[in-house]
Amino acid sequence: MNRILVIALLVVSVIVLVRTIMNTPMIRGAVESFQNSGSASSMLNTSTECPPNTEMYMYDGVAYCCGGGKLNRDADDVMKTCRPIPTKPAPTFCTLGPTKGEVKNCLELRAGILEALGEKVCPLSKPNFAMTTSGQGRCCAGAITSDGTDCADSNPSWQCNVGTDPNELKDDTDCRFLKEREGDSKCPDKYVPFTAPGQGDLSGLYLYGCSDMNQNCYSKALIARLKELKFSTDNLTPCVQ
């Protein structure tokens, strides 16, 4: 009987001790932190660095970044702290913390900008745009790195670079060239697609078109682009679907 009472007292003592420890501020805070970290909705998309060519400043206890605009830290409203400058593009304006009102988180803003650039210059086979630290655009077949500066897969066949020459037809590996070639209309029946160096007045360029092994034809989009670049297209036959 005495042995049973001793065991019961030990059990009660352990329970009381555990409850006491769990209710201490340090342990309670650690538990709450662990619980919160497991919730996807509680995770914040934060960054510790401003985007390139922007300046960090504090407003009402929150860090913001402004670039290409008129910075006024003493404005009476956060939306007035980074104002557009007439005749110049809209400024880069974001927060290093979570999105706050109309001000996006810098990582979210960067992701949106990269996505928009990808839609403009990336081929369908490599749709994800990254901006390298050297400032050159790159399109990736797979995912981009977490900071958006490169392709996650370094395999050269899974990426292409965006050229700096306004004439993308000078380089058949340029992402813009690949985008135009992939996005153009299909070849007529019994024709197959090809890419080849231009001849004569079009020397130094790469052309994509369709061939039935006897004659070549070219899409209206390519012919229009060549005319836009001030090249003669008199010797190019348009494809007829």
C-alpha cells in the first residue's frame, strides 16, 4: 500500500513539474514559434537587400526601397515617399517586409518583373526569366534560383541568353530569336522547318523558314521583322498555308 502511494506521489510531482516548465515564458515562446513556423499562412516573403539601383530607407518602422524616383522620407504618407519623376519610367518602390497596402514586397515585385520580362523575350521551351548579376537576361527551361539571378539547372541546353544587340537575327542562340522561331506559324503541308544563315543582302543574319527540299518559304512575321530592320525581302517567298 505504501509503495502505491509513493508511486502516485511521484506521478503527480512529474505532472506538476512538466506543467510548470511548459508555462515558463521561454518554453511557451519556443512552442508558439514552432507552431507558427509550421503554418504556411504565417510565412512572410521577406528580403534583407534592396533591388539593384534602389536605396533603402525607414518609414514608420518599416524598411522600404526606392529607385528611379524622388525620395522623400518626411512625406505624410508612405505612397508619397517614392514619387515618380516626370519624363522618367515609373520608380522601383517596394518593402523589405511583407506586402503593405499598395506597396509590394521586394521579392514579390522582382518576381513579377521577371515574369513580365520572360513573357516578352523568352521562348516557349525556356519560359522562365532570370537576371544575372552581370545584368544579362537569361531564359531557363526549368526553375530559376531563389534570388532570380540564374537558372537552377546549369545545363547549357536548358537555357539561353538574351542578346544586347537590337537585331536578334544576328544570333540564332539568342532567346529572342528562339522565341520568334518557336512562336511563328506552322509550316505548310509537306514542308519542314529549318534555320540557316542568310545570303546576299541578308548575310550575317540567321533566317528561319520552311522547305520542301526544292524551295524555301518564310513566315509573314519574319518578313515583317526584316522590313522593320530595313532589310530587303524581295527574294523571300512568303509561306502560304
